Amino acid sequence: MEAAHPQAAEVVVRLDINSPEEMRELGLRLAAVARPGDLVMLTGELGAGKTTLTRGLGEGLGVRGAVTSPTFVIARVHPPLGDGPALVHVDAYRLGGGLDDMEDLDLDVALSDSVVVVEWGDGKVEELSDDRLRVVIDRAVGDTDDERRVVTVTGTGERWARTGLAALAG
């Protein structure tokens, strides 16, 4: 018989984002609360703003190199320019199943001293950490050509229950 795991604490913040610049600014605010060991999973359709948010996060963390989509290389490591954590940016879109398929990326090793962002990570990387952020980016209802987005950030685990996500609202 498998032992039941207690329900992890969750904190949810919903944000209206009106432009790519506001998405980048959300990444800057996320950098202000991020610390080594954080796992951030980004979900949203192509062009939703996942990389724009990650670019702001990288800028806020003060990492080296331009943060661009890692679609073709699967993962990029951006070392810190100062004392902060590295940013590991992963695009799991073309990867198959769960964590076993991502084993070669050594995300479990990188996680302890980095902020790890995984685009398209749902169902693939949750096992890396009991404490994680899930960021879902949706187009605002009825807006197909508009830049407006609804961003739902769910913090799971004690780390986010203690830290809270109010700072993300700006």
C-alpha cells in the first residue's frame, strides 16, 4: 500500500498583462523573489510570451548572454555575472514523456544552485521539486491579435507558502 502524501500548499496569483514589455517586467519581479533551487514551469501556446517572461527573469537575475528560446538546443545555461544564481532555460516542447526523457539534461544537479525555467514542462519535471511555480499564460478571452494575456501563477510547496506571490502583482 502506497503512503498518502499530504496536499502541498498552493498560492495562486492571477495577473492581466497588456504588452510584451509588461511580460518582461513580470520576469523582473519574479527575479526579485527567485532564489537558487527554484523550479519554474511555463505553459502557454506558441507566441504567448514564455521566452519574454524568461528574458525579464534573466535580466533581473543579472545573467550572462541573451535569453532566447532554447527550442533547437533544448537547454541553455546563463551563468551569473555577479553573486546571484545561474539561469537554466529549458524548452521541453520536443521532448517526450516525463522526467526520464529529460534525464540527460541533469536538471536535478543544476537545480540546487540555479533558477531552472522549463517551457512546456507540465507532466515532465514536477518530480524535480516539491516547491515549484507553475506559470500559465493565456490570451485574454476574445483577443486573437491582441498582446493582452492572463497569467496565472501557482506556487506549490512550503517555499511559496512562506514567500507568497504578492510581489508579482507589481
